[in-house]
Amino acid sequence: MHIPFDNSYKDLPSQMYTALPPTPVKDPKIIATNPDLAQMLGIDPDDLNAPTALRYFAGNAIPDGADPLAQVYAGHQFGHWNPQLGDGRAILLGEVVGNDGLRRDIQLKGSGPTPYSRNGDGRAWLGPVMREYLVSEAMHALGIPTTRALAAVTTGEPVLREEILPGAIITRVAQSHIRVGTFQYFAARGDIVALKALTDHVIARHYPQAKGPADLLDQVIARYASLIAQWMGVGFIHGVMNTDNVSVAGETIDYGPCAFMDVYHPHTVFSAIDQQGRYAYANQPAIGTWNMAQFATALVPLMPDQDQAIEAFTATINQMPDMFEQAWLSVFAAKIGIEHPTHEDRALIGDLLGLMAQDGADFTNTFANLNSSAAQDQFTDRVAFAAWQERWEQRKSPDTAQIMTAANPKIIPRNHRVEEIITAGRDGDFAPFEAMLDAVSHPFAALTDDTAPYARPPRDDERVTRTFCGT
């Protein structure tokens, strides 16, 4: 198996990482591989079935051209500063330039302890690996910027959490794994040399039009505002929007206690560690702005006049809510079939969401069926919904149905189905995983007898109200 590595992060100052190999495992076995992604990366899809591929994905062998390392970073975790975090259970094998011209990292997650493991075992158990594989590939199919999954393997070794669980490793692909927390780490230490090198690297890699830190901030904010609006449009709740989980490339990263809403309510929280609802669905835009303020703060030391930079960066951050609002309006207007929204459409969308919250409507199915008679089944107050429909009819256009079909998925990775495939996987049955992966990879397709069950909301006894981080 040949991987066409072209590594650049290793050329940055050595204090930005620790070079070390993954820790081998006892008896790895393939769960899944991603031939389409492999081909885009310049890897022969047929090679994914080679014995060497299994050894690479398990961390039992190092591919030619790889430069394995663990990245260091810091971050605010639930608003509290942690001066050193880092890849505690991940090893960056290296980078490839894909057939589309984009540079991407290939990383093993769950590959053993590193100097940043903070007394952890550096491993992942099977459940979070299956969840991340499914959800990240679903997000890609939904058209939302995201890390992706190239492969997943079981390790043949147990992992101790609250109980003994089967171990696994996911091979994750991202435009980079550089985070807001990476910038914070060097800014907090006053390491201007490393901070400048990191900034130059990110500009060259992700934002080549940026002329310096101020332009970089502008462009990262624009991507991040758009990303969060897209999350909101599919009812996605990241669950742990700490600054160490914010990619400066503008991709969704670190699928820990993430979840998609079934019943719509703006204050929905799934993450078991989010006791105060800091990262609730409706709080994500405000937290995104807060995270970008921390990014701006980390860039200030690079500016020649720091007082002037603080004033300018503050003005930039204060513009983010309006940027998000514009992105949100575009996303949700498309969901009700409006291509060119006006200010009045904000109230129309808001009133629909208010009815959905009041009546406990299913988020995905309401929008997927909004243009049919089935929509009324989501509402207990049908009179109020009918009144809303009358207002909506006045805004519909000949291409409304086409716009809505492209904007509203029929299938998302519903939490109860994810739990079902994890349970089956623990028993060694990965057929449900494969079937669900195929379904969520085609979220906008017409439902069939095989895929319709994935659009069904959970029964009361199937509801998942809490999700957990893999550590």
C-alpha cells in the first residue's frame, strides 16, 4: 500500500509537536475502509484490502514517507483555561496532496499514549470510533465541511472506561488538525517565533489570499460562522465546542458527545459533560463568537501596535453575529424553499421554529415533509400551523420544491440508531453499521423500504438523551 506523503508540519519549530510512532496493538481487524476517499487522496482503493493497510491503520507499521508526530495545543474547556493539552491519543502520520489539489492530514486516533495523554491510556473504544466514522461521513454527504474517515479497525485489546470495552482506532483525514488552541498555546507562552511560524503555515495552507494575521482572522471567522449555520440547519449539536476542538480550517472536528436533534427545541443538550448547557443547540452561535475572540487574542502578539490591534480585532469579532445571522438566514430560507430571503423571512422561519418547539415536532421530518400533507402530522396545534402555511404560500415560488429537496435531508444519523449499531458492533456484528453508513451517505435520496427505517424518530423507549465522550 502506497500513500503519497508530502509532509510540511514536521518542518515547523520542534516545540510544536513530539515525534513518536503509534503503539502497536495485539490483533487488529478491519471494520471499514473508504475507497472513494482513498482515491481522492491518491491511494489505490484496491490497496485498502492489502495486509500492509491493516498494519498501517492499526499503528503496527509505519508507511514509507510518514513522519509520525503528536501535536501540542492548549485551550479553553467549558470556558476554563488549560495551558497544555495536545494529541493525547492521536498520531499524525503525515500529509498528502489529493487529486483535488488540497493538502490533508492522515491521523490515527486511538493509537496509544503520547506526552500529552494527561494520565490517559491513549486509546479509543469501539463505540466512539463507530460514531465518529458514521457521523463524519454523514456530515460530508450533507455537504458540511468536516473531517472524514479513511478506515476503522478493532485492536483486539480491551479498553477500560467505566467497564471493559473493545478497543478500536479510526484513521481520520482533515485539511489540518490545527486548532484555535494551537495558537493559544504559543501565545500564552510568549513564543512569538513559533506563533509566527504557525500563522504563516496556516495562511499558506488554508488562506493563501490572507495578507497577515488580521486577514487570517477575518477569513477564519467567515468560515466558522458559515459552518455553525450549516450545523444548525441539520439540527446538529457538537456538544464540546472548546477552543481545542475548533479547526482553523473551518471543518467540523472532534466528534465526541455530538448528536442530531429528533424533537426540536432550541435549548437541547445531549453531552453528559455539559451540565450547564453551555453548548446547547441555540448557544452554538454565541459560543462560536466567543471562540473567535480567543483566536483574535492569540493573534494580538503578532501585531506591531497591539493596542490598535485589540481595537480592530474587537470590531471584527463584533461583526460575527451579523455574519452568522446572514448565513443562518440563507440556510433556513432554503429549507422552506426561498432562494433570495428578505428580512421578513426571518420572522416566517422563526415562527415555524416556534411552533415546532411548542408542539415537539421532529426537526428533520418537519422540513423534509414541509411541502406535503404529511407536515401537519408533526403539529398538535394544526390551526396555528395552517395559519403559518397560508403566510408561507405567499412566499413560495415555482422552484420552491426543488430548493427544498436540495436543502432538507431525509436521513440523519439518529442517536437511537447509532446506539443500536454500536451495541451490535460490541457483539462483533458490523452489518448494521455498514447498512447505516450506506443510508447516511445518501441523505437526500428518496426513501426506500431499506432506508425508511433510518428516517423514523425514536419511540419513547428508544430515546437517547445523553451522549458521552470516548475518553
